[in-house]
Amino acid sequence: MTGERRIGVLGMGTHLPPTVRTNAEVARDAGVTAEWISERTGVLKRHVAAPDEAASDLAAHAVRAAAEAAGIDVTDIGLLVCGTSTPDELGPSTACRIQTAVGAAHAVALDVAAACSGWLFAAKVAHDWLRGNEEIRYAVVVGVEAYSKFLDPADRGTAVLFADGAAAAVLGPVPAGLGFTHFSLGSDGALADRVLIPAGGSRRPASAATLGDRAHCIRMDGRTIGRFITDVFPRLITDALDRGGLGIQDIDCVVAHQPNPVLLRRIGADLGIPADRLVVVGDEVGNIGAASAPYALARAAAGHRLRAGDRVLLAVFGAGMTWGSALLTWSGAPALTSTHPAARPASEGVLP
């Protein structure tokens, strides 16, 4: 890639809705105990959007924060790519809603649908777009989910894990030796029915029958998904290291999707990833889907774990099934991660 335009992260921002749902509240509806949730998943709390908040509302906060961190005006954004599996509507794209909300009038706006892998898939789109079009200097890539709108509170396999949040990154030119390299993305549609929202699309449009069947809620085959993660996560790490000619000792920070903190930490230990180099944030926010990896990356940056020149290994996986990895040499980009108001308990009356 010598002599080619290098693209990296210039600034990051996140947003969590203020309402917090505790394990005790989730456990009551799911028929388990708070201790069962924490022991099985590691999740301690999750944030939930207000009834009148959509995915684009959460994402807009994160995009504004990322632009502020990067020191650019939102009108400088030439491309806005949103990764989400909980769009505002089936159409138009949620990215268009975000564009209008933040005032990014000059941006090309589009969605990428790759579930929990969505942010990295979107980053690849933006990376290549910027590399191929020097007229566009800045792109924003945002991952966002409003999963609480699609949960069955009685389904312990999903209600204990999924939550709401957004995280965004401004991408742009960085000096030689920095930025993204070695993207690798993949999919296996044969497993598409293992985790999905069955109704609401063209195959099963909304009807009295789908509503009665709660088919507009997330359904997940937890055992199959667990086996998939146990298989694909080590392969993502190994393949990324091989492509970069690196060993695990050469990586300063591993940022992965956050499906289940207990599972993530166990696999990380099995791979020999030092605990202080594996970013785990799912205990604080649950599984926020396409926002999970960028939220973890922003937290690593804000916590001064990342310094200019540090090597980051990104690994994601999600419904579809989809997966991906990339190497990122950090440019020293700042991050704003405290954009959400003070948390309030869900018992105040704002429930998913």
C-alpha cells in the first residue's frame, strides 16, 4: 500500500440513552435471577431508548460527538454510512435520517446491513470510497441499534443481552504508516435463520398473525450462535495476524464485538490475549450490535489505552452470519464517550 492514500480514524463519539435497565428488572420479566444473568453473560446493565427515540436519534448524538472530537464541522462530512439492523423504517435509509438530523447537507448517505458486523463493513465501504475519491475528505461511519424496540421481555436468551446505543468514527487521510489495513470480511447465509427478526419484511409483512406470534421480536438460537462465535473468533484473530505478519505480542489492543462478556473473556484467554489488551465493555452496556465494536474502540481511546502508533486488531461477527477483521494503526484520534445524560433507572417509567 506504499504511496497510496491512507485512511484512519480522526475522531470518535458515542451515545447511550439515559434510561438504564438493571439485571433485577430484566430478571423479573425473563423468569431468572439477577445472579443468573451476571454469571452466565457478564452483563450488569443495559441502556434503553425512550419510547419516542429511534435509531437515528441515538446515532445523531454520536455523529455530532465524533465530528467535534475530530475538529470538523458536520457540513464537512462527504459520506455518512450507517450500520444497523434496527432501522427507523424499512425505507428510506436510516443514514438519510441521521444526515438531516445533524445537518450534514453535503454527505452521501447510505446504510449497510450486516447486523453486529455492520460498523466494520461500513468502515470498509467508507475506507475504499475515500481512497478512490479525493474530492471527499471526511466520512462518518456510525453503528447504532435500538434493540429494546424488538425484544420479548420473557425471552431470557435475548432480553438479558441486547440493548441500545450508538458509536461513530470520522474517517479521513492519515500519515503514512497509520490507518486501516488488511480488511477481511465474510458471510454464510446458510445460517441466516439462527438469529433474526422474522417478521416485518417482504417475506412476512406485518399482520395480526405476526403480531400475535411476537414475530417482530429478536429470535436467537443461543447454542448455535455460541458455537459459531467460539469457532469464528479465534480464526479471525489468527487470520488477521497472519495477513499482517504479526504475533499477538505485536498487538496493543484487541477490539471485538461484545456478544457476551463471559464468553469473550474466555476465548480471549484461550487465545493468549493479555486481559489488559482485550477491550470488554459488554458488562456495562450489553450487546449493542453494530455499535459494540466502535463503542469499545472509543472507550479504549478515551481511557488513554491507545496512543499514536498503537496497533489495534478489530474482530466482529454477527447475524447473517457475518464476520470481519481489520488491522488499524492508531492515529492518536480523540474520543468523546460521555455524551449521554446522567442515567436514570427504567423504573421511572421509560421502558423498552
